[in-house]
Amino acid sequence: MKDNQAKYPQLRFKGFTDPWDKRYLGDYVVDYTEKTTQENQFPVLTSSQQQGIVLQSEYFSDRQVTTDENIGYFVLPRGYFTYRSRSDNNIFVFNRNDIIDKGIISYFYPVFGLINADSNFFLRRINNGLNRQLAIAAEGTGQHVLSLKKFKKMETRFPSLPEQKQIGEFLECLDDLITVNQCKLAKLKELKQGYLQKLFPRNGSKFPQLRFAGFADAWEERKLSTESTITAGGDIDKSKLKEVGEYPIFANALTNDGIVGYYDSSYRVEAPAVTVTGRGDVGNAKARKVNFTPVVRLLAVKSNHDVDFLENAINNHKVLVESTGVPQLTAPQLGNYKIFFPTGEEQQKIGSFFKQIDDTIALHQRKLEKLQELKKGYLQKMFC
């Protein structure tokens, strides 16, 4: 009964009722063995687990890590598949070249084409639900190697070619939609970074490059300790907290020299506040208007300052954590940090502007996550 159920996916397109048949991957896979005959014969490609096939110069920040001595490397034509044959964790991800007519790929990446199979379907078939089989087929005690020969001997279920085309076209459209939204999100984040560079003074200047109409005064440099009340963990007085409010949740807790604080759903900060993480792997403290990171500093902002402005001002200039080992930010260190402040009215303009951008970014992030979750659901239901 169980084997019979495995022949039929949970969700199918109308008109398809036949069982999926077990087939060897080698029934569809054709080796492609063209190699380069001269240095840099084609653009060098990288096969990434997260981004798919990309130009190596773009993947590694405008530089090519492969040496010019790439004669004998594999050629990867458009529409052909590849994968990294060596893995430290038994995870193998297959990609298809959809970006250029021909590229160069390392000889650690076997190249193959297809016969009698839909390319869009096959790409999702081999990347979905075959992890265990791939791990078993891989050889080696340290770094595991999955040869193309072993890959071709694997068995899995395939539907008829017309059903493959229906499924492949549907999932390709869904992936295209995800890619479009990823690009929109990336552009929004890039746009915000551009405005952060221009709407805040740079390199010691008292004037930002870009300003809202009607503002021309110089910004004033001040310590955070003079513009906010900074607390950390057990330093918080519960009498200053209330049970109902719209601001970040923060609670009184045991501390290590007043450094560590934890959130608690029982209390909320009464005044507008910014929380700053007190630890980080790269030594930069991160400010957020609402933050559920356990190790934080709390800035209760004075009434003449805008909380959205202060959040972006801190993040734009980066609060460097002065510590060895795991960086930790104490309340006095944060208080001594200096940033430039404009008038309250200009702060509100800047804060409101960045809040709109952040809200738009959050909206697109949620949309992208829903699309990715939708794809995950379809993959589970449309394959045996």
C-alpha cells in the first residue's frame, strides 16, 4: 500500500492520473565533456548553492578567483547542468546555466545535458527529496565525492513527459516571481543605504549631502548620554515601566556588571526607546526600535528627539564595540558615543522618511517569505 501511494503525488494538474514510474537518472542524463583549449576562452562561472549559476567576477566582488591557467576546464553551455562533486556535509545542489551561451566551470563540477526530459521539471526533481539518496551515493570518509557515474545510477520516480512539462513550467514561473521579488527587496535595501549615505553628515562634516527643503543649519555633535537615558538589564527601575504600551519590551534581570538585559512580556518601556545589541561577531552594535535580541542596551529617548532618526543615526555611523574576544558594549561606552543631531523638526522628517522605507522593505520581505513557503509546499505535494 505504501509503495502504491508513492507512485502518486498529492497534488496534480487536471488530466493526469497515471502512476509515476521508477527510472534511473541515467535514462535522462547525457555527459557533456567539452573542455577549454585556451586561457579564459569563455567567462568563468561559479555554481552557488544559494544563487545558482553566476559570473565568478560578480560572485566574488568583481574579481575572478580562478587563475588564467584554466585550459582543460569544463565548458558549461546554456541550458546544461552542473554541481559541485565534492561536499563536506553531504549536501549537493544542482544548477543550470541560464545566464550566458557558454562559460567555464572548474573540473570539480561535472557537466551534463538531458534527453527525453523536461529541463524545468528535472532541475526541481533532482533538488527536491533526493538528499538521502545523494548522500548514500557519495563516496569518501572525509570530503564526500558524488561522481556523475554514481549520480546516473540513482533511481527516482518520474511522470510522463507532458506532466513533467506542466509541473516544470509552473515551478519555473514561481521561481521567476521569487527572483523578481528578491531583486525588488535588494534594490530597496540598496536604496536605503544610498539615502543613509546622503541624509547624514559624513567624514566629520556638519552638513549632510542631501536635505529636505527648508533646512540649512549645521548639525551639532553630542554624546548619546546627554540626549537619552541609557540603561542595561538590572539598571532598569520597574517603577518606570508599565504593562501596556507601544514601545520595546524590556525587563529587570540579573546582570553581569550592568551589561546584560533580557526582554520580558510583563513590562513595557513608557518612553520612546531604541535598543542596541551589546554583542556582535564583527564588533558593531546594532540599533533597532524594536529588538528581541537578549543582550541589549536601552536608550530612553528625550522628548525633543525622534526615535526613528536616532535608530538610523546610530546604525549609519556604527557603534564600534571596544572589547577583545566576544565584543560587548557597556552602557558607559554607548553613552560616550558621539553622533550629529539636526533640529527636532528635521529629525522627524528624516525619521519618517526612513520609517516608510523600512515598512516597504518589511512588506516585500514578508511577501518574499510567503512565496518561498508557497514553493516549498508545492514541491512537497507535487512530487512523489
